[in-house]
Amino acid sequence: MRKHLLSLALAASAVATSVLGGAGCQHQSAGSPEPTITALPPQSFKRDWGADLQLKNDTVARVILREDSVFVYTKKNDAYVMNRQTGTLRFTTHVSDTIVPLHDPVVLKERIVFPTDSTLEIYRRDGRFERSYTTSSSLRTNPAGSATGSVVVFGVDAPGAGRVVAVETSPGQYKPVGERWQLMSNTGVQVSSGPTIMNGVVYSAFDDGQVMAVNADSRSSIWETSTGQTFRTFGAINADLRVDDFGVYVPSTDSKLYCLDKTQGKQKWVHFAGAPLRASPEVTGTMVYLPVTGKGVVAIDKVNGSLDRAAKWAVRDAVKLVAEDDKYAYFQRTDNAVVAVDKTNGEQRFTSKRTDFVQFATNTKDSMIFAATKDGQVLAITPVLKAGDVGELALEIAMPVDVVAMR
């Protein structure tokens, strides 16, 4: 597979702050006046940094947040890896010549893995290409890994039945890149749900509704429930699983979102959505945000409530969660505006003026919003909640990145 690896950096002048609104971005010309720093009104947005990827005959396909990096995928399967705090472009690479879109990247302790339809493209954290590993079967799901580990897990289309596969990515004489184990459902069905991993345990689900928890190293079962070593829903599980310190979150086509105990596989609570669930929930410190057909995005208190957990509220015109703080949840709306929703009652409090962003990352850790236009303008955006915040007022300029080296 042909590789093009560029090591790039943004000039310091590329980091800027600005109010979110008004016209599209432009290149700043020589001799332009210094930006005016002014007080920003509450319930608005400012730009922390912005960059122009200068895409030529290509468009932004996805924006993904992983650990300390923002990943921008293009339609032609180029990947841009940017520093989350500053917008510095760490590296970019042409990952694959296939027309099949890339799966989500995986950030490991020492590596970044870009999964294609049939390979794992393995890079060092600094952007150096290391090797391409051809998988035993075509990838069917998004992969998962741990930022402290070296194993990648994913679902594949294997002959006869789908499997979840674990691959060890560390090179060397004693730990070569290669398949560690495979996991099948006992009914021989396919796997459509992306697995997840936490604290050395892999959680995976299958099209027969079975959910399993196994040791990432040995594949030995973790759960011992009343019905065996698996939890069972009443419908196929198509959406990716989620896990955090509180539980494992399983969206099923039986119209229920299950929250399971990580160590025992027992049900902690269940939400009746009223429609088959085919999108993954996003989980924050206290909330679960679940896309539901016909309802938009519903908000569920993950910690407090009855075993039959009702939604607190729903935003019908919301597409996905993009960020959250103590007071508001921020969503991409159907018109591509950003809307701030009061977490106590679901009321929409304020929105952005711009609607030309086509791709947003999901940030479940804080209020920073990462968005991109179709032509490669990438912005980090912060909500302004109180008077006294300052920034560039009404300046919408994204600076072009500069290639400083090529190899």
C-alpha cells in the first residue's frame, strides 16, 4: 500500500480565538491589521484555535476526538492528526487507496492505528509509519483499544460466523504483530457492534443479542450470570457498545438501552426507548445521551433513578452530542448549528450563528467543541457563559498549515 507521510506543524500565528458566527474563513493576507480583542457577550461562542487544511479536490468526511488528538478524515482517506489543545498539526498521511471509508482510529500507549476494510495501518505516536498488518477477515466494526495498552479488538466478517478479533500491535521478537485470539457467539451469527475495552476487559456484542466480557489477554470469561457467561437482549445489537466506571451500555434493536455491571454482567437499569436502537449512546460524567429515531436525542441520568430508567428530556432536532459542561449539553442540530441545552430541563438556551460546519467530533470530557467545514476549515470552539471573557470579535480567519518537512 502506497504511503505518503508528512510531518507538519502549525505556525504560532495559526492559533487564534474568535466569536463563532458570521461569514466563512479566509486566509489572512500580509499586512492585515492586528485582531481586536474585546469582551464577548454571554451565551455566545468563541474560537480557541482554527486551521485551514487546504484540501484540494477533497472534502472532510469525519472529525474524531481521541485522547489528546483531533483526527480529521477526508473522503479520499487522508488523515490529519492535530493537537487537541493548540491545533498544532502533528502529522498527516494518506492511509488507504480503497474507496471504503476508514474505521475509527485507535490510540494506544505507543502507537496510533488506522483500520481500513482489511488492514491495520500502524504508526508511532509521532507519525512515523511502522507497518501494515493484513487482518484474517474483513473488518466489520469500529475497533477499540486502550491508551495504556497495545491490543486492538474489532469485529470481522469471518466465514460461517462473525468474530471479535484481538490483535497485538507491539513489534519485536517476542511480541510480533499478530492475532491473539478470536471470540464467537455460540449461535454462529455475525457481529455488527463495535466492541469496547476497559481495565483489561473486552466487552463485545453480537447479532443474536449476546453480550460478553472477556479478559483482553487470555479471552477467559469475566461474567458468571444466572443464564451463563453472557448477558442476552431480545434483539440484535448493531450499535457500538460504551463503557465507563459506572457500567457497560448496550443499545439493542429490542428498543432498550441496558446498563450492565462491568464485573458481573447484571442489569443495573434499562431505558425503554420505544424504537429500535441503531446508534451508540454517548456517556458523560452523570448523563447518557441516546439518539432515538423519531425523538432526536434523549437524555438519561445514568446514576440516579429507578431500574426502569426514564428519560429526563429529549431534543427532537438534535443529531449528536458534541460537548458538555456543568450547566449545558451542546448538540449538533439538524441544520448544523450548535445548540446549548439546559441539562436540568432540556430547554434550548442559545445557538451558534454559523451553519456551514458539516462534521463535529463528540467530546464527553469537557465543553470544547471541535468542528470542520466541508473544505477543511477546522475549529476548536468554546462556549462563553458569563461576562468578562475576551477574544477576537467577529474575526473568522483560519490560518493555512505550513509543510515544514517531508519524508
